[in-house]
Amino acid sequence: MKKNFLFILSFFILFLSVPWIFSKPSSILFYGMPIWAVYSLSVSFLYAGVIFYFIGKYWNISAEESDT
């Protein structure tokens, strides 16, 4: 996998962690938290898991010298 693809995928998932789709206030609660907070926390945990996987599997790619 190319280094640029890993960066793009990482930034895309990080971009999704911001609750853009919840532009209107909502009264829906999930365990006492607004639904947008649950969404943001869920995607943030997903992001952390993806980064953990990338670091474990592709560390050698990120450690190489950049030729660009």
C-alpha cells in the first residue's frame, strides 16, 4: 500500500469523525449523551483502531525515506 493512500484514508476517516450531519439540534439521547456525541466518539474509536492497524502493518512504509 502506498504512503499517500494511507495518509488520504487516515484524513478521510478523521474528517468523518466531525459530526457534520447533525446540523440541527436534536433531543435524541443515548445513555444520557446527545446522538451527535455518540456518533463522534464511535468514529473516533474507529479512527484509533484504523491507525493502530496501519502502524502495526505498515510501519516500514512510513519509516522509509520519501522520494517525492
